Amino acid sequence: MPELVYPPVIAAAKTMFRVLDLKLTVEGAHHVPRAGGAVLASNHVSYLDFIFCGLGALESRRLVRFMAKDAVFRHRVSGPLMRGMRHIPVDRRAGADSYAAAVRALRAGEAVGVFPEATVSRSLTVKELKSGATRMAFEAQVPVLPVALWGTQRLWMKGRPRTLTRRHTPITILVGEPMDPAGYPDANAMNGELRTRLHALVDRAQREYPDQPSGPDDRWWLPAHLGGSAPTPEQALALEAADRRTPTS
């Protein structure tokens, strides 16, 4: 099936990056296999993470099919784009169908992008991971690649206004070594190792980040353990619990 939508979207994104003069650092892109199924499992600090995670696969000429909540596919603007790029809708009321679709894509040789934390991390640290990424890798017998993103939260972070016109923002994308399911007794053991690797990559991205807050009011994009004003993991859990108790219209 010809790719009529994805390449123009990538070209538009690259143009936006040049206009904003984003300082992109991509390391480990050679780990992404040039053919065959693979799961890219990324941390999640921004609503734009799928764009930057996908950049990590471009060197290998791969188009990543991301799993995203089905509401995005129903939107009148984003819906046609998401379907055209053959991303995978996730309906939490019918999670088995979404999971099965991802496994089929992996078996067909696709690269599938997953955010195993499920939601954006308010604390900007790696949360507990859902096991779906490693379970589908086990079932399809494909590798999992941990991906760390940092700096994307400065453009659009949960609980903060969008700053999509911010210029000169450094963005870090680190792709870790592939994890072969054959090297683990089960998906849960692999999931524990994935969190360990993801945490190490994110920590490295944070500590090597080339920018610092401009003042006390600009510390919101740093985690608490690095002197930032983002919620602690415990505070973030409380905020998420409050969100779940709030009725939606």
C-alpha cells in the first residue's frame, strides 16, 4: 500500500523544526532495524512525543505506527491524518482489539510505537509501565527498543499552556539497544528490564541536556529531584487520581 500521507506529514514536521530552529540530538538511531517488526517503547512527557519518537526511526527509513487513543482518530482534523498514516487506535473499552491489531502489524513487519506509561508523566520521571509493549513483542517475537525523549515537554506539557512557537529548544532523542524477547523468561521480566533501561536513558538525557532554566519561574520543565518545580511522583499520582474522579462532559 503506497504511503500517501505519512511522508508529507514528516516533511511538514521537518519544515517546522527548521523554522523554530529546534536543536535536535538523535543518538542510537542505528539500533532501529531496517526491516522486520519492532516495538519502540518511549517515555511520555509531552503531547508531541509521537512526532519526536518517530524521528528516531528515520535513519533506518522506518515509518512508525503509533498506538494512540481512539478519540484522536475521531477528531475531524487529526482523524484523517492518523488513519492515513496507519496508526493504531486504542479503545480502552476494547483493549484486546487494539492489542491484536498491534500484534498483526508487528508480524507484518511494521515498527509499532508504544508509550507504556499510558499517560503523560506529570512528574517528568518514568512511571510504572503497562506490560502491553513487552507482551506484544513476546507474541510477535520481535525486539523492543527503549526510547528516551527530553525537551519535548517545553513545547507542550500536561497542565501547561502550549508553546509551539518556542524557538531554539533543545530536543534529545536516545534510542537504546534492542531487547530480544528470547533473552527473558516472560513478558513481565522483560517489562521490568525495560523500565530499568528506560529510566537510565531518561536520566542520562536529563543530566546531559544542554539548557538550564532561565530563572525560578522557568523550573517547571525540570523534575523535582533535579531541582525543578514539577510534581514529585507521589504528587503526580494524587493528581492523576483526582483527574479520574472528575467527571468528563
